[in-house]
Amino acid sequence: MTITVGDVGRHLAFNLGGELPPALPLIDLVNQAGQYLISSHYWKWRQKVEMHLDLRGSISITGATISSTTLTVANSELDDYTRVTGDRIELTAGTSVTSDFYEIVNHSGDVLTLDSAPGNATADAVGTIDTNTVAFPSDFKRVVPGSAISDSDAIIHGLEFVSLDRLNTLRTNEVDVTSYGNFYGAIVHAGPTGSPNYEPVTPLLAIYPTPSANERDAFTGFYEAGWAEVTDDNDPLTLLDALEGPFFTLCEHWARARVESDESGMAQRLAEFEQDVSLIAAKRVDGGRQPTYGIMRGGAGSIRRHGQHASVPTRFTVNGPS
């Protein structure tokens, strides 16, 4: 069966002896409890089939019109631009242009809206958008541990995760890595942005070098999805069937702790929830769907034949986590 936000509300009203107080909206409670549930365990059912990541070529504009009144930049070159949260444009020249970096808060057609006044110019502003970040799917939580993000056609390029310090060194020194055919990346975060176009904290893949052209589905990989936010009482909850019962229990614990306004009580109630037999059973169901990761390969998991270079995999396998 599929439960809805309204089903949770009716369960709470029955078990708590009445409706939730106005200061504790049902939608907020369900989303808070859902975030906790998804973040508290490595759920296999949240591992999505695949993600496809697009590269964006850098954008250079000349002869752009800018306005400090509307905080906009207009140029035909912007038709091919795809905005990602946190993008900035560097304006470098133009009549009455204040040379600086400006965050792009909106993009429509050939017009950008910036976060602050860039000055005024009539068709002679010059600037560059460094498109050196890649957007993840909207429900992205993290890359599946132990997996990789690889090139879609396994020919042109690969992606190697590095530290932010290493990525900054590559960018600052403009290291020539074209002969390797690799991109280097690290996960960063942009946001939150304020009104009128609010955007939450958004994970992004910062990469080097900056792509020279747009490329759809440049990389593929597996990812773990976060909680699917609900906004209406009729919204269905995205849950493993075995978790629907435990989720009612979690929401009840959450509601009681919030009504009592006792953080220590919340900790105690969540500790009790983690010992719930139905939750433990759901974890067992989820973790047991793939019982093994296959034959151990390499390192201690292989046996080297005497006098030969080949390694023979052992007959032992790696168990999937439950």
C-alpha cells in the first residue's frame, strides 16, 4: 500500500488524542521525520538506477547591455547558457561597468539577472561565465559509496575525485591535463539563496578543466537519493513498503518530542525507535536484496601463482551490508 501525508495526520490524531498544534504543521513534521529516516541508515532502496551529468561549455560575451536598475545582462550568446545554482559572471570591461564577479540568480533566454548592480553599459560590456560546475539530479544525496562516476562512452574522458585543495591547485596553476583526457572533481555546495528566487543548499560537482563545449550525458554513475519533500496532505510518501509501519511510529515519536519541547526527550525517543522490531526487520529486508558484491579481487583477496604474474581470485565473496 502507499500512505499519504494525510494518513500520517490521522494516525497522529488518533494516537495523540487530537490534532497537532498550529506551531507544528503536519507537512513540516513529516518532512523532518523523513529526512531523519533517510539520513540515519544506508538504504539500498534509495540507490537510484543511474544519473547522467551534463558538461557546459564556457560562455564569453562581448557587446552586452547591462542595467543597474533591473540588475540584468543581455546578450545573444546567453541563449546557449544553462544556469546552475551558484554560477557567477565576471564582467571585465564596458562603459561604466564595475569590473567584478556577480552571482547569477536567474536566467531567461538571452538575459541574466544578477545579485547586485553591475553598472550601466550600452552594448559594450565584456564578461565570462566559467561553467566549471556540474549539476546533480534534484534528489541527489551522495554518490553511492564504493562506486565511481565514469565517462558515458568510456573513450573520451574520465572523472577522478580529488580534494578541494588539489582542485584549487590545478585551477590556479592552469595545469595542462588534456593529454590525460581526465576531468578532476570535488563536491561543493551553493546556496541557500534568498528571495525572490529561493534555492536551498545545493550539492554540485566542481570540475577542472572547464569544458570547452556543451556535452549531454558526459558522465554516468550511481547515486543515493535523499528524502522526497512533500507539500500537500494528499502527497504519497516515497517509502519502502516495509518502512510504512515504522514511519508512523517515527512520526509519533517526533510529534510527542516536539510538543513536549524537550531535546533530551527527542534523543531518547529516537533511540527507542532505532530498537523498533519493525524497523530492524525493514533494514534486514533492504540489506538482503543483494547478498554479495561478488568475488574478492586484488590485494588480500587474490592469490598469486608461484612464478607467475597472474592473480587468481579467491572463492570468497564480499557480503553486502545489511
